Amino acid sequence: MTETPVHPVTLPQVRTVLDHAPVGVLIADVNSRILYANHTLHRMLGHPPGSLSGQPLTDLLPDGLGQPHAGLVRMFLDAPRQRQMGAGKPLYARHADGHPVTVEIALCPVDYDGQAAAMAYVSDVSVMRLAQMQFGQVVAAMPQGVLLIDTDGMIRLTNPVAEQLFGYDSGALIGQPLDTLIPTRYRSGHRGLMTAYAADATPRMMGQGRDLTGLHRSGEEFPVEIALSRLDTPAGMRLLAIVSDISARKRAESALRQTNAQLEEFTYVASHDLRSPLRGIADLLGWIREDLGDLPLPEAVTTNFDRIAVRVERAERMIDDLLEYARAGQRTLRQEEIDPAQLIDDVLALASVPDDFRVELDLTATPLTTWRTPLAASLHNLVTNAVKHRGEGQGHIRITARDEGRYVVFSVEDDGPGVPDSARERIFRLFHRATSTVPGHGVGLAVTRRMINAHDGMISVTGHGALGGACFTVHWPRIALRDTPEGGLS
């Protein structure tokens, strides 16, 4: 190994050139005695100007490093060459108050007024080390898997979640090719995809419109979502991949698709296979009456004919209600700008509120762009429900609308008998009726909640509000959540 030439340094040269250098400069002799320290080093380590000259170098070292360090200085001067100290290990100097200061040190041999000496360039990297430590803590604490990949496709950093997702021990993925985590059938095209992304590396989701899968250590594949970003580091450009296991979501989506398919099948059956027999019964009843003509019938027979007609009509109405409930779970596509106050006026006009009702309005919500039809239908059902459950007096309804965060909050309150606490959830079930004294089939509130939930809203009820009766509250989104397209790794 070629030794670095030793340059003579005189005291005037040192003070002229190095006193105000932006990095700390220190010169020590073979006995680890400080021959010179510039102003920057004094400030860095909290010492008065000029106080370090003639002091032992051990005064600047953390406890326990004094004796080994003296031998290291002699070894350096026996084979002097310019180099970084520490070989990548963290280095610390001791501040005047005793706390450690993280530093980087570059060494250079010099001839200081005729004697061999070591010159050290000292940089305070405490802030950088703190940032690195915090970055490491953030990465380790993230609930998603994190992979840092270099331009050669090698994994340079992982966090515990990523190792757990793919089934590897701590640190086992470092230095491994990214192909280790990619199913074999996708590997041939993956290099080209990485190169294309590196050429235009903007933060985005990977594999838009495709299903992505990762390869577990066991050989099993599992569905994932991956967000990509570019990081520029001192070691070069890196790709940051945030990996989420979406197995649970995929199972839920599959179950939902199956449920919707079954619901569509049920809708078809209810619309055709159930309605046709009822129509046949109604037709048969009509034919019997025609055949009987003006023949006098016992009152009991006439009554039974009427009962049959009523029950057929109720059964058909129940089928209509079931179909309405099924359709209520489908999200409306068309949105338009609406004024909540105008919407309430339209709802009241269609609800046929009796003239003797007192309707109180408190509408402060601002206009919004949303799905008009399901919102209007839901409010109409609630107003109609309030009319049916009027109190003993003239009847009183209070309707409010206010902005609250990302929601418009509507409330419809009446002066009726209210809802017992034990029934507050049951009243939203299909065919549940709060009371038998009020006409209906127990479908309206079930349909209302289904429509509201299908459009990212929420509905709740207070059993006894300020007016004494039930108070229904609807949280309707001002801003619709965007449907996230399915994506995949390939």
C-alpha cells in the first residue's frame, strides 16, 4: 500500500488557513497530545477558544477509549495515509458537558514543525445520525411492509412487517434480488417494468388495473397492493415500495360479489317465479266470480273472496317491497349539485304532509354535489314515517340540515311515541314493524338504511328526542369516497 506523502505544516500556516475552516481541525502527536485545534472544533465540543492545545487527546474521547486510542494513533503514524476513520462505524467525541457528539473523521499525516503528527478533520453529524435513526424508527414502525431496492433490483432495506409478510427472518432479505418475492411467471417482464418506472419515477400505485401477488417463502402467493416512490440517496437512486397484504379485503370482496349474485338471483325469482302464481290466483278468483255471476252468495263466502283478494294484493306488495330493498343497495352513478333547503322543500311537497301538522325547519347546510335521487328518497321515507307516527295533538315535525366536516347531517324528528331503546336497531330490519297500529309492511326504514349505506352514509335513531318522539339522523357525505381500482403486481 502506498503511503501518503507527509506535508510539512507550520504554525502560521495552520492558523491562517484552518482557524476559521467550516469543519473541526485537530492535530495530535504520536503521544496523543493535542498540538492544535481550530475555532470550529472548540465550538463543536463546547470548549473555550485555545483551551485544547497541549491537552491529552483522551479529553475528547468517550470514557473507556483512551488507552486503545493511543495505540491507534501510533499505528497510523507508523503507516501514514489519508483515510476515513472508523470504517463505517459510528464515531463519538465527548462534549465539554460530558454528552457524546456523533462525528465523522478523516485522517491525514502531516509534519508539524518537524515532528510526525496526525491531522483530523472532524464533522458533527449528530443531526444526520438523528435523522437516520428517526427514519429507521419510522420505517420499522410502519404497519405496511417497506422495501428499499437499488437500480440493480437488489433489496437494500426491509422492515419487520415486510419480513413477516413474506415469511423471512430479520435481515434475511437484505442483499437478495427482488425476484425472490415475485412469482416465477412474472419475473421475465419485471426488469423492464422497473427500468421504465426508474425513467419516470413518480409516486403511484403499482400495477393499476391488474391483480398483484407476492411470493411467500413457503411458495404460496398472496394478493398485495404496492405503492412506489423514488428516493435519491448518497448511494444513488432507490425505489421505495410500500407493500400491503390485501388478502382479507379480497376475501370480503369475493364474499360481497357472491352475495350480490345471490341477491340478483333472488330478485329474478321474486320478480317472476313468485309473482306469476299470485297473478294466477288473482285471475282464478276473478273467473270464479264471473262464473257465479249474479248468483246470491252467503255473506261468509263473499267475505272470504274479499279476504283472498286483499291477501293476494298484500303478497304482491311484499314482492314489490323485496325488489325495492334489493335495488336500494345499488349505488347511483349520476351526481348533481343540490341545495339542501330546496331539496327539503321538494321532499315535503311530495310527502303530502297534512295541513294540521306543524313543520319546523332549521336548514343551514350549504349546497353540495351528490346523488340526489337516493338522498331525496331517504328523506321522503323519514318524513312519511314521521307523519304516520304523529303524536296525540296536531302533529309536529322538525327537520334540520347542517354541515359537519365531510358530511351534511340531516335530522327528522317527530312528536310520536318514540322508539324503545331495545328496538332502536330492530326497526331497520326488513319487515320489522314498531307497532301494529300504524299501516305498513316494515320495509321503509330497511330500504332507507340500505340506500344511505350504499352511498357511504350513515343513519341512526334516538328513541326519544326533544319533541318526545323518534329522531332520525342521517350523515350524508359531502365528498364521495373514490372507488379504488383493483391493482396487482406483475
